[in-house]
Amino acid sequence: MMKYFILVISLGFHSSKLLCQKPSDQLDSLFKTVYKEKEPGAAIAIQCNGKIIFEKSYGLADLQTMEKINAQTNFNIGSLTKQFTAYSVLLLEKQKKLSLDDKLIKYFPDFNPSTGNMITLRHLLSHSSGIEDHYTYTDTSRVHHATDKDVLSAVKNIGTTYFPPGTHYRYSNTAYCILGMIIEKVSGYSYADFIQKNIFDPLGMKHSTVFSIGSFILHRALGYDMDSSDNKKFHRLDADDAIFFSTEGDGGIYTSVNDYLKWISALQTGNILDRSLITKAGSPQFEIDPAKQLAYGFGWFVGQDDTLCMIYHTGSNGGFRAICFRIPSQQFAIVIFSNRTGIDLEDFVPKISRICHINDKSFIKISSLVSFLDCWPIFAPCKEIPLYSTSFIKNLNVSAMVLN
């Protein structure tokens, strides 16, 4: 009985100690329980009222060199790239170099007319095009590193769509690869150079870049996949280990938390970037789930309730995972860049919000949506399926590969 009494007192003391911790200490305790010192980890930053209230890094950028992650470490941010692609398209529209209502056929005259005359840039931006995914149509026996051009070649002759464009939502990496190519056609710059000239340079994102084969990336983290049979073992899952890692418009950007916060700051304040384009990209453009008030904007998921608008997106590429969650009205932002699989970053959002006393009740885990589950076997032809299967099959989180 005495031992039981001591245990109860001890647990009660520990709980009260946690409750008395400052928010920064609570956040640190939260992340330390997940990210271990000698494993791949994460760089994390949290803003409130436009000020950084927490910024810390955990784990290793490279398991061989044992280089530690820090705020300057460059991660592949996967589908967070889509927000940069979308902003670029909107910028070109404002410059009257294109229209969101332009049809695909205008930019690719050899596109199958059955689809090319129906799909617009607006459909591509909002994932409402119904364009078929390129994965099953790409000849992976001849491609080691797929490019956006390979994506276009894989789908341009297809005369069918999953549904009539503009009638349904279905997340599409293919759409954003094609948008990346349209940016090149219209601007006369490569996708990487356009992003550099119009976003990275004006914002002072000096160490951010778009991935290209063989390029040097300063302070680069490597991606890792957690072994499903032993969660202490990690296999490298980086650019050389995944055929579709190298596409640009859908997920090619490398950046650090420090650099990315400059982008977030510009989005929050409307300084440097065009405020009207920021608003347009972060506004509901196509309804996903009316009951939950979830929509897709241009490059962002948008969740709403009666009082708040929440804008967020996740990223997944090789062993990299990323998330950005924002409440513009409160200049609140959560940014997590990770170089490992096996951890659902979306689970952090409500925990962080509670610690920071932020109302996030309209946040909806996008990985729980089933819009993509029906087509997850598209990864069968890809060489990376044995590697992805370790974490995705274990966690039954196949949708994360698609929605991110």
C-alpha cells in the first residue's frame, strides 16, 4: 500500500511539473519523446503573432557523417513545393502572360484533344482536373530519374480522365508537374530559375534551391525510411533511391526552416510578395468535404469554421516529410521539416496548438481522406515500392504518399 501511495504521489508530482512548464519546455519535451539524438530527425519552428516562439532541431541530417540537423539544414519539402508553383502561375496570370481558364492544348498542341481541350490551368491548380496519374504510364525501365518532361510524355496521349474536369477533387502530382512546365513555356525561364528570380531572391532565401540531378545542395539532409520490422533501423531513401523524387513542380524544392520562415513571413504580412495572390492561393477554390468545410485553394488545403480560416499542407518525398500549418488571422504558423518516415507530422498540430493555446478545431488531417486510396497501387511499377512498403503498409498510411 505504501509503495502504491508513493507511486501515486510521484506521478502526481510529475504531472504537475509538466503543467507548470513553460510552453517552450512543453514543446521541447513533446519533440524529444519522438526524435532521438542518433536517428534522423527534424527542424521545427513555431510562430505566434508573427514572432518565433519556438525553434529547435533534433536528430541527424546524415547517419554516416553524424552531422546534426539545425535551422540551416536543407530538406526536400515535397509537396510544400506546390505553394511555390501555384504562386508562380498566379504571378504569370497577373502579368497577363496566361489565364487560369486556358486549356492544356494551348501550351501542348500535341496533347490528346479529348483531354487537352477540357482541362484548364484552374483545374490543375485545384486538383479538380481528373487527369490520370503518370506513375502507371511512365516507362520506369528506361528512366532512373524522372523529370517533369517524362511526366508530360507519360500522359499527353491519354484520352480519358478519372472524371469530367471540374466535377470532383482528386489530388494530383501530375497536374503540378505539368504546371511547372507551363511556367517554363510562358516565362522563358527554367522552373528553377523562375522560382529563384521571383521568390527566393526577393525574399532573401539564399540557400533554397530546386533539386536537379547531380547538383550540390549546401547543408543537405538525406532522407531515410524506418524499417518496419525494427524501428531503430533506417534505410536511406533519398534522390538516388526513388524514380519520381526528381520531378520539380510537384515537389522539387530544398529549403531550410530559416529560409522557409522568410516565405511564411511574406505570406503573413503581404510584404514583398503580392498580397492579392497570397489571398487568392489561400482561399477555397474547390470543395473537398462540404460537411467539414475543407477545400483546396491553389497549393494549399483550406479549413474553415465560423470564426477561423486555417491553411496548411504536408509534403512527402522519399524519406522526407514536411508540414506547414497556418492561421493567417493570428499570424500563427507551425513548420516541421523531417528526414525520416514513420512519424505522422499531422498528429503534432493539435498537440502544439493546445500547448500554445490556439484554437485549431477546424484542422482536418488530410491523410485521413480517402480520395486517393482507391488508386494507391499505381506505385506498383515503380522501383521504390519495396522501400515504401516498409513504413506505408505498416501504418496503413498509403494516402500520405498521394496527398502529400
